[in-house]
Amino acid sequence: MKTYICAGIGDMVCLDCFLTQEERNSITEIYWGSRFGKDIAPLIQDNFFYKNIKNQYFIDDETGKQYWQKLKPNEPQNWTFWHFRSDVPQDYNTALAHYSLTPDQVQDFTPISFFNDVNRNYTGSSFLMNASKADVEWDKIGVTPGRYILVHYPTSSRPRNDIATINNKDWEQIKLLAREKNLPVVVISDTEFQVPFEEAKVLIKPDIKSVVALAKYAEYYVGCDSFVSILCAKVMAANKMLIKSPRSNITEMIPGHTWNHKYFSPHKPNVMQRFYRYEPCG
């Protein structure tokens, strides 16, 4: 069936874990309503759990920006990260019109309705289950699957205050952990940056399939509150993770919603507190 999805990478990583296999099987075509569709698409293409996918369609970046500027002239800070949510009628109609579709022609799998549905059960990450060791060039990186610390260095090309920072104190802790456990450190980032210690293996803009595999086979994770931390939470115990967040109340990140509880399933909220550390953004 034709399916509309408007999601960021983290939201989609989470949404995938709450779709039933019947719902995954129902999708034959995806019409993406967000800039991140092209980034997410490789995780669905040739994914055994989405075996009936025939095509995925995208709004090109320039067109998406133009739509956003017309719809949201008062939100210039977000125009490069355009997204057309189905719970906002004007946005939804704009995206569907681009594809020459109407609401009755698609099923909507935009995450917000799934995250707020208390009857939705965790089904597991198909992205992690579909990932294999072959998705990573281990020899080139110089690490062994299951024997490294994964670090996600936070980056964003737009102004925002909801991403924590990795500072010198964190690097010292990472270095101490690496020495204590005798493990190499693999850092993934979207931008070049100065790593405080030479032993770290730095990967700039690795492809998303390799990121998923790196999360699957890591022994420890340290990083910002991101899609990588969401992935690691699916396969790691609470004592193997340190996730930094600028939010002071982790179990109520978004008042009135249960989003954060869904993000880090199968961990429960009281367990989440054990691998989170709050630090205001500077």
C-alpha cells in the first residue's frame, strides 16, 4: 500500500520498533514528507522486514525549502530542515499535492500518532536486526566487532538548544574508560573536529547502514541524545551507556507526551535515568 511518512532519523528509528510485521508488510511504496527521507531510505531498501517495498519517493531539497518558506515564513531557522507532518493539515496537503495524492490514497505512518498510542507495543528494531557485520569495513577502521566504545559527537547545521555537547571532561572519561576496559574508541561525526586524544578512530559522515551496524556491535556507547543513542539502547544494558541531554527532566522531555519512553524502549523510564546525564547547553 502507498504509505506517507514524515520523520526525522531518530523518529524513524523509533517508529520502526513499534510497527507490527503486518504493517511493515503492507508498505509497497513510501512517499517521504521530510528532508531526511533520503537519509533513512537505505535502511528500508533491501530490508528483509520490509520485503514488499517497490519504490520510495522524495521531495527534492530545493522544492522542500520553497514549500516551507511559503508555509512557514516566520520560521526561517527551520527552512533547511523542512518537514510536512500529517497532523498539520496545511503541511500534509502540500506534500500530498506534490505527489498528486489525496489522503484516501495513502496510509499515514507519521510517528506522532504511534508515539502517543499507549496500546502500541515494542516489536524490536528491524534496522538492527537487518544490519550485518558486512556493513562495516572493520579492517579499515582497525576495530573488532563487539570490542570498542562508540562515541557520537553531536553536530547540527541549524541553531538549536536540544543537543548536548561532548566536552573536555567527557573526553577524559572516555579515555579513562578505554584504558580501563582496554578498548579502542570509534567516533562518528558529521563534521571535522579536533579529537583530544590520538587513539580515537574518527569517521566523518559514515553511511547510515554502517552507523547502524556500529551501534549493533559496540560494547559501550557515549554520546548525545540522538538516533545513535536510540539504536544503542535497543541492544545495550543501562550500565553500558552514557547519554547526555540538555533536558533537566528526562522522563518528561515533552510534557503530556510519551515520546521519550518510546524512544528508548525496551528500557523503562526508571532505567533510563541511569544512563542519562543532564547538562545545560552553553
